[in-house]
Amino acid sequence: MGKTLLIAEKPSVGKDLAAYLGIISRGKGFFTCKNDIICTWCIGHILEQADPDCYDPKYKKWRAEDLPIIPEKWILEPIPRTREQLQTIKNLLKDTTAVINAGDPEREGQLIVDEVLDFLGYEGPAKRLWISALDIRTIKKGFANLKDNKEYQNIKNAAICRSNADWLVGINVTRGLTLAACQPETVLSAGRVQTPTLSLVVDRDREIENFQKKPFWILRANIDHPNGSFIATWNPNELSAGLDAEGRLINEGVGDEIINKMQGASGLVTARKNDLKSKKPPLPFLLSDLQKKAEDKFGYSPKETLEIGQGLYEKHKVLTYMRTECRYLPNEMFEDAPSIIECLKKQGIEGAADADITIESPAWNTKKQGAEAHHGIIPTEVMPGHLSIEENNIYQLVARRFLKQFYPDYQYYSSSVEIEAEGEKWNGNGILLKELGWMVLNDQQTKDKLLPTMAKGDAVSFAGVEKEQKFTKPPSRFTEASLQVAMTEVHKFVDDPVIKARLKENSGIGTSATRTNIITELQNRNYLEKSGKTLISTARGRELIDKIHPSLKNPGMTAIWEDALNRICEGELGKTEFLTELTKRMSNMVKYALATRFSENVMGKVYRCLCGGYLSRLESKNKKGKYFWVCSKGQENGCPLRSDFNGAPGAAFMDRPESGPPCPHCEKGYLIRFESNRKMGHYFWACSTGKKGKCPLLRDENGAPGKPVIDPKAPQAPCPEKGCKKKVTLIQSQNNKDFYFWKCSDPSHPLRKNDNGKPGDIIVFSSK
């Protein structure tokens, strides 16, 4: 019997699984365990999508005519920093007769191991270990229920489709937008998940900025009944005066009239209700929920919460898998609940002693898990050792949410009364607790608010009416945590009711493993910036959203793609169908991107070459700090390299001619035609003897030498530039005989307008 190779997703998990199996010895990058099992690991993805130039060297240069780039056969390459571990797995596979895929319990975890096996050409038998926690009990159950790895082929296909889709959109649209912006030093990145996430922030920011605060008033009456007093709120009808479209009272005068009318008024009880209501406990946490709760309660950033949670999962083994997209728990896990609660009891955690293990809340529902078999974050039966304050805070949040599943429903009587007096209606509400249930574990408790005993037809009197001024409020700006929740619950930002319904359960933009990185990337790209805890879109981010292809920024459209990936997991959609549909859209997306025109004040000034291409500023490889300009169509059109003139393109570099027209002034040298540094496409003639010959510069007249640029008899004046002791000379424009300007003998100084015979403001030239 040969050896079995177990491949985990990361070293820490590989070590835990090896310890369970029984370590015999350790090698570099693996453990030898009992029963001829070798434990090794990946380090996350150790393969990555190849760059476009791996498919064809011509793609190394970004060119519009090469887009869209759509590989016929996808290429993966080893990541340099993990190449050694890949070689270790390759060597171990030579003596292996079976493999166990022990990637994390998600589609990406499935792919991380499977893609290595495919890359290394392994075709032997493989099993799948799918566990959501690293305690001994869970690991034991996992090994007892190993399944054929082929059963997870659909999940692997979904992960491949996700990877390929991200590559297609990221490479093609990013190149198209960057080429359109004509700013090669600034990459305008776009992405299947990144762009709609940015759109959520841009839309929210604009909603806030365009929001106009408006006052409104609430009227509350003190009402007396023989059995007691209570407060009722004015309930206007649709025809009441002074209301806005939302039914709020916006006319203070109308409110004053009602107050006066109700002084000493009598009324009748026209309706009385007393309904028993019940509320189920909140479902267990998924990662984005936990991050939002930790930010609100403890001020932890989403990244901090994830890191703390990962430590509780991997190091301490007291929590289940963190990067989950599902709030529900499998029904078969209900049998583990007593041992988990017993562990919480031993720690003295509030609520554990009174938990009723016979209660099976709606959280236990295997059907709600989806194809990837994720489940909500819950404690394990492992007793925590020493936890830091931060670790304990997160652990307590998860434990308390889990314990709520073993408490009765929260039940209360909701009482309401309707009063009519002087043609106006008033509503009073009360609450009477019947069973606190799981609410006993909340930080804040609901209190009774009782209405007097009364019946329909009872008489009441008004002791007075008060008005309270309030103001309409805009929505809150996104924080990192609330944006992650929005990405998870993207259905709330979709108007189409059919799509909204499809996306409501376990769908969203991105995954829990990628959302934090996506938000960080948006900040690194200068699309978002942070102000305190809030995220605000930049001018660049807004312009990108305004001008990018509508389907790329639509959260609903992107979530539909994510929903399609889930359908691939479930076997309802094929990998080929998904990618075929996506590649069809690439051409339109690229055309749209290349046709985009960005404003200079946001993306920077664009300098156009005389051929129509755009000029890019590059630093010299041979001389640091020296720059030159190159045309985007230079190789095709023979456009020359240009000098750098104060950060703008200057004259074209040219080979010095060996001869030319004789100089009419010194009769020793010959004339050379130069391009102006200040204005592209404008030329002058200079003598080959240079400054030593003191020959004047000559104008260019249709490609031939003309009159001197500076008339020897022209007026002169002191140069206005600070510290300059040279003279400026009044010169007539070559193109406009009625236009004169002042030029300093120091060529680095700017030209100036003529202001009634004196040097005026600096002249600014546009090279676009």
C-alpha cells in the first residue's frame, strides 16, 4: 500500500491535521505521520494567472488594437515566493498513490489544492476533507466522512470561472481605460467586484451631498382616560394640510392651528388592539456581520476583526471557520450543541447555564447553506486558554449569538389605540412583555410601556398638545465595515424585484476573503479616501464611475455574475456557458473604455503629438532625474522623441545636419531648423556657429529661413522675473502680425504678454 498525501491550504492547518494524525517526523515543508500519511500544504494560492505577455510577447506593450485579450487556453504560473513549496509538493507526489484535498471549506479552498494537482499532472485518486473547525471532534468527524474529490468538481469550476472572469475584466477594461486616459504612469484599474463596490460609495456620497435638510414637526397629545393617562401622536390623513410626500408635517402653522383646536377637546376611542407578537433569535454571525458589530461596539476595523477571528479559528481553535458567507447551521451539527454549551458553562459565560439544549432554532437548516457547505460562525467545544482582551471580545460576541439559539422566542403584547377628536385622529402605542426569551442576552433590555385599560367607545379628554421640531436626515457615509455589509447584502441596492429576490440569500459582491483587500485597493488607487472611520469617494473615483460601462458599475449585474457562480457550484450552469457569455461582452466593454474621455483637472493634462497620438513622459534609464517624451504611435508613424521642458513636451530630438542654407549674417556657418521648446510644431532657424557667432535666430516661413525673430531695433525692458538682471525684448508674433509679446534673453524664463508697451502676464501655451 502506497503513501497518502494530504494537502492543506496553509501551514498552520497542515500542522494541526498532522498533529491529529500523529507526527512521526518533520521534513522541510511537510510532516510524516502515522498510517503512511504525509501532511503538506500550500501557502494560499501558490499559482497565479499568467500575465498577458505569457500568451503573446506583443501584449507586454499596452495597445488598443490588441484588445480584448481572450486566452484560448488559460495558463497558470508559480508565484515566485512560494515556488519552493510547490517543488516540495511535486517531489512528494512522486511516491503518492492517493491524495486528500484539505483546502478550506469554500470554493477558493477547493481550487487552491486542485489547481496544484492539475498543474503537476496528478491523475490518481483523491478524497476531500471538508471541515469548518480545527478542534479534535470536528477533525475526527471529517476524516470519518471523507468524500471523493470529484464530487466537488462543480465548486472547483465555479472558482476557475471566478478567477478567469476577474482576469478578463481586470486586464481588458483596465488597459482600455488607461489607454483612453493617456496617462501611462496612472493605471485606471477596473474590476468585476472593485468597480461596483466603488459605485456604492459614489452613489451614497452624492446622495448625502445633494441632500437638503428640511424641518418637520411631530404633534403629541397628553390624553386622560378614567383608567390613566397616556401620550398619543397625531395621525394625519392623506388630505390633511401641510404635509410632504412622506406624510410629514412641514407647515408649522398648520400644527399650531391643530394645537389650538385641541385645547380642552374631548374624544372617543375608535379602535383598540392588543396583539401577541413573537421574534426569533438573530442567526449566527457571518464575517461581515461580525465585523460590523465589532466596529460598532469595540471600534475594531474589519481587518483587525478578521485577524483576531483567524487567530481564534487557527491558533486557539475555539471558533469555526471565519470566512463564511452563510448564517445557517447544518441540521446534523445540532447533536454537537450540548458539548459546546457545556464548554461555555465551564467558562461562566453569561446565558450558558440557562440555555435549553432542546430548542432547535431556525438557524439549523442544511437547505439554507447552499452548495459550498459554509455555515455561520459559532464556538467549538475547545476551552480557550489565555485570550487577549481583543480575542475575548470577539469570542464573547460569537458565543452570545450562539447561545441565543437555545432560548425561547422574544414575545410581547403590542397594544395600540386610536382616538378621534375634532376631526383629527391620534394613535397611542404600548408594549407589555410576555417572554424576554433570547433578549435577556442583549446589552439593553426592552421595558414595558403600558396603555391604560380601555375599550372602543370610551371617552377621553385632551390635557394639552406639544409639538417637536425634527429635521430630515441624510443616509450615513460608509465605513469599511458597513461597506462590507453592503457588499454582502447587495440585494438592498437593486431595484428589480426578481433579481432582488434571487440575490437575497447568500449572494453579494466578492467574498468574505476578498472584500477587505478590495476596499484597500480602492484606497490605494486613489478612488476612495478615508476621513476618520468613513470612506469618501475622490474626484477620480467619481469620474471613473460616471464614464465606465454601465454593466460594470451596476451592483445588481455583478451580483448576478456571483449568483451564476453559485449556480455553477450547484451544477445548474456549466463553466463553458459562463465564460462564453462573459467573453461575448468583452468587445463592447473594451470599445466603451477606449472611447472614454476624462477631464484634465481629474486625470491630468493630456499632451497630443502632431500625429494625433498622445505623449508620455518617461525617465531616462541612463540619467536619473532626466526625462523625455515619447508618442504612443511613435514606432508606426516615425514620431521623434521629445525633450522635457518644465514638465511638458518640448522640441523633438534630431540629428544635427552636416549642411544647410548659408547663414546670411556671419557667412561662416549654415542654418539649422529647430522646433520650439515652448510650442510643439513651431520652428525657427539658428546658425551652426551657435551663440559664439552671435547670429540672430530667424523665423520659419513655410520651411525656409525668414526674418530675424528679434528685431535689433525692438524695444527692451528689465526682465520682471525675480533676481533676473537680463533684458526682455518686444517681439512680433509670426502667426499673428497684430500680436506682440516680451521674451527674456534667458530661454528658461516664460514669455509675457504685451501690456501697453510693457511686459505683462505670463503666456500659458496649450499643447493639447
